[in-house]
Amino acid sequence: MKLTFLGTGTSHGIPVIGCRCPVCTSTDPKNKRTRSSLLVEDTIEGINSKILIDTAPEFRLQALSAGLTSLRAVLYTHAHADHLHGIDDLRSFGGETPVGVYGAEETLAEIKKRFPYIFEIPLQEGGGIPRLALTPIQPGPFRAGGFPCTAIPLKHGKLNIFGYRFGPAAYITDCSHIPASARTQLEGLEVLIINGLRPAPHQTHFSIGEALAEIARLKPTRAYLTHFNHEVDHETIKKELPEGTAPSYDGLTVVL
């Protein structure tokens, strides 16, 4: 299994428009962060298969950078703009078989509401649209594009969202609380990816310290922090993290 971090930034992306802070003006390419998204690749039933978690606004650029030419499914954590608004670029992948799209029922309802042209008969001809097959999921196991996955219920402030586990790896983003009932689904991980927005606390996201506390509780073999804002300098945080935990960056690949 190979995991590729397509994007590792928070909702503004980095550099932030109009900001002249040290991170936004940094020449370190690892401080250039598009909005968060993850690509999961594995051989399923003899077929090289790829699934995507979230479609960031920069999805087209992310896909080009990763050399992405096929996609079997997309899993949505929630419907906030920074995790959804690259959805139109899925039209590059829907051939004879539509791309499978999975998420909570309320997430898929919001997608249909926000992008009606994809799901309703167009008023005029012209222009391509993504070919998507929406499948609502509940917390627990399901299959997407041949992948065995588990939807993990989390809290993003007051909002219910999903994290996802696929085999020995799990992806958590925009989380501020992991319910006790979800922790058993995060045991025995080889790789845990978890959001750590910034050093200071935040109402709807784990801070770096809070993310580290969750890592210590869950005890994965390896952990990667993601969804950083512009207060986080890559090289600085890399030196401060404990052994076995590293900051992610756009384009990082992890092989299990």
C-alpha cells in the first residue's frame, strides 16, 4: 500500500493570500501547502487501484503532480469547501464506469445541493460534468473501489465528520475530538495520519499538542501530522516532534 499526501494545508492554503509571515514567504518547498487530501494506492484482486480522500480546490494540480491517471473511488470526510470544491475535476476520471463517491448521508446531500449541475439534467448542452455514483455510508466497515475501509465517526467542533481506516493505516483530518466508541477502530495501526493545525488550541481542530496526545494514546507504529496552518514551519516542527512522528508535506509518499 502506498499513501501520497496530495495536500497538507488548512483551509487558506500556504502561502496565505496577502500574508508576509516567515512561513508564507519561505523558500522551503515543504512550506508550500495546498489544501488537505490523501491518495491511497494498493493492488486489489490483482488490479492496481487508487482511492482519494477529499477533493481539495487544487485537486487538478495535485493530480497532475502525482501523475494520477485513474481513480476508482472518492471518500469524503465532510463537505467544507477546502475538502470538496475540487469535485468538478473528477470528470477526468469518470469513463464508462462512474467514480464511486462515499460519505455520510448529510455530506452527500450537501454535495448535491452545492453542485446541482452534476446531478440534475443540465439546462443547456455543452461542458463536461463528472460522472459520479453516490453511496451513503454509516460508521463501520464498507468497500470502496474494491478497498475494504472503515468509516470512523469524529467531531469537528460540533460537526459530525468521518475519518477513514484502510487496513493498517488511518486518516483523520479536521478533528477536534475522537469519541471513546471510535478509539477501538484506531488500534493496532502501522500508520496514523492526524491533523495538528498549529501550536495553540483551536475550537474545531486538534492543536499539535493535542494531536501528539492522541498519538500517545493510540500508539501507532508511525504517525504523520497534517492540515497545518501558516504558523507551522516544516523544519522547525520536524525537530520538535518525538521519535516515530513526522510532519507531512505535499508530495510525501509513505509505503506500508
